Amino acid sequence: MRRLGWALLALLVAGTLALLLWALTSTPEIAPIPEVVAEPEAETAPEPVAAKTPEPPPLPRAAPPPPPRLAQVAAAAAPADLSDIRGQVVDPEGNPVAFAQLVRAELPGQAVGVTDPTGHFAIAVQGAPRAVIAVHEQFASSAAEPVRVTADGSWQIRLQSGGVISGRVVSSDGQAVPFARISIERSEPDGPPLPVQRRQPPLVSGPSGNFEMGPLRPGTYDLRADVDGRAPGFARALRVAVAGRQTGVEIRLAAGATVRGRVTSKQTGQPVSGASVMVMDFSSGGQPRNATTDADGRYQLTAVAPGRHSLRVDHNDHRSELASGLDLPDGADVVRDIALAVKGPGERFSFQGIGATLMRDGEGVVVRGIMPGTPAEVAGVKEGDRIVSVDRAAVSAMPLPQVVERIRGEEGSSVLLEIERPGQGRFTVQVNRGQVVVKDPPEDSGKPPGHP
């Protein structure tokens, strides 16, 4: 009896173990959860597996491709782990371009991104434009590119080739001038503007005065050359085309003019020593000519560029003064004495001119404000007037600082302005220049752009 009981117990344990082994080896494989939802597959019954010879586990099944609609959605959206639209800006040969700016095609003045040193960029998905243009100071702008999303950031925007300006720096008698500093004084590039301007460093001419500047973004350029002991020289309205070369440019350096004089106190007539006297230079290149008055109030400036200039005189105990109307031929020796007044409450500086605030508007210059009690107000010049010419010289191609310099002049002299006024057409007016004192503006007003 006891042996029979043990036998039954052994059979029961063996059966239990067999059932357990079958359950473990015949459970169906659980597929991994796919990243996109797919149609469910029909379940298949597992095939029985022998208890003594278990097979190796099956390989994981690949997730089925998403339906067409989901595939389109995935292609039009940024990857799930990125919050930016990514890509790269390259040059015509496919090399990465650092510090290229991405602007909205519909609003070219608005930047949406800038490339890093490897040419890569990221545009925020939130408020992303529908199309962008890549701009850079050394290349022609790209075509408008519809914004694209790639899983690996492989979207590329290709810039077009820039141009080159080459030539020679010479003296007034045609001799080569070596090692002159050549800089861009003014540029008007084609295509969208650069929202953030980066000043290009000047280059130096070679031993024979030759230079080559580029690549440059296509557009119109004014170049300036400087060398110690000579007046600066200029080459203006140079045209650069896509992949083009502007050759044979000559920049001629003049000997320049000398300006000297004496600075005194308007109240006492005594000399003012230690005053700073500087030639006003609105260009981007070169160092302005400056000097400091000696114990007798005397100063001297040499190698001043021919043309029309103003002198700025500063001293701690006096009001700063702009002495305008200096017409300097090459090689001239001009004497200009200046009397400084004691600075009154709220006074910033004084100048000799008409007392109007000007701003460039397209190809014209518009009067944006008239200072009370000034010669401009007395002559009937009004806010909104468009200045067409100054002393019969058209202003359409002049930089605004040059227009301001032409309107300024010595106290008591006059200037002829041709004005276009809405509803009245064009007419001329003569304005007698005077002394204009500029005071500190109210805290809520912006800085005026230009005072002639």
C-alpha cells in the first residue's frame, strides 16, 4: 500500500512538471510596441514545442510601415526629439559657410537664424516661415527656399558666387603706394539686406600698390585707401556682379590740405589749451585727423582729404562746437580760428547751420523736424519737405552725412535748397545759416538722425 501511494505521488509530480514545462516553452512571443500605430495583425496559434529540445527564441519582428497618411504627416513635422528645423548653408562648391543669416522670404529684413562655424543652423518650429533666403557678405544670396524638415538635418541651402574688386593704390603723381589700408566705406548690396552688419576688416596693398578684395556680395561699393602722411583716396560706385571681377580700379591718394588755427574762449578771449580738434569723418574706414591745442590754444591738422568738412572742438570747461563750411582744395593751407562758449544748463553742443533734422527716405532726403527759432524755421522750411538739391547739386546719390555737410556752413553765409512739398510742387528757398545750440532731448525721445 505504501509503495502504491509513493508511485501515485511520483506520477502526479511528473505530470505537473510536464504541464509547467509545456506552458513555459509554448507561450507566444510578444512583439515590441511600434513607434507609429499600425493595423492589427491576425493572431496565430503557437506551434507545440518539445519539452526536451527547446528552439532558440525567434528574432524580433520589424514594425510594419505606417499607412500613407501617417507617412505624410511624419515627413512634414520635425523629429520627435527636436524642437528646431535644422539644416546647413553651403557655398557654390558645397563648403560650409559660417555666420550666414537666414531671413524670411516674405520679410527680407527679418532674421530667423544664423549659421554656426560649421555652417549649420536651427530655425524655431514655432512661427517658422514658409520660405527663407540665406544672405552673407561674401556671396550672392540664395534663391528663396521653401522650409523643409528632414529627420537628419540634411536640408542644404546653397549660396551663389560673390565677386572681386582688384586694382592699384597710387599717389597724386601716379607712383605706387605700398601697404595702404583699403576698406569698404559704403556698400549697397543686391538682394535682401543683412539684418546684422559685420564690418569687414581692411586689407593692405602689396609692395607695388596692388590689391584684390573679395569675394564680395554683388552690389555697389565705395572703397577708401589710407596711408600715414597722405590724405585718404576713394574709388566710388564700383559694381560687383555674381562671380564677376571689377578690375583696373585706381585709388589715388592726394597730398591733402593743412588746417591750422587758434581756439579761444568766447567770454574772455583767452587761449584754450588742451582742447581736442578733430576733422569730422563719417566714413567707416581710416582714423580721423585730430590734434590737441597747445598752451597758446594753437592746433594744426595735416593730410586732410580735399572736400568740404567740419571741425569738432571739445573741451571740458566749454560747450562742444562744430565749426562747419571748410572747403579744402588739395594742397591748401587754411586758417580757421574757433571761439568756444561756456556750456549752459542742458546744452549738448552747438553748430553752424540751419537747424533742421533730416532723414534719408529712398532716394531723397526728408525734413523730419525743425528746431524752434532756427534759420530753417525763419525761412519757412517745414517738416515733411523733401530736399531735392543743395546749392543746385542733386542729393539723390549722396550719403546723408554728405548732404548734412553741404547744408552746414559758417554763420552768416547762405545755402540754396530746392524743395518738393506735397500740394505745392518744387520751389527753391535761400536759408541764411546761423549758430544753433542743441540741448538734451526729453527722456522719451529718440536720438535725431542728422542736424544740418
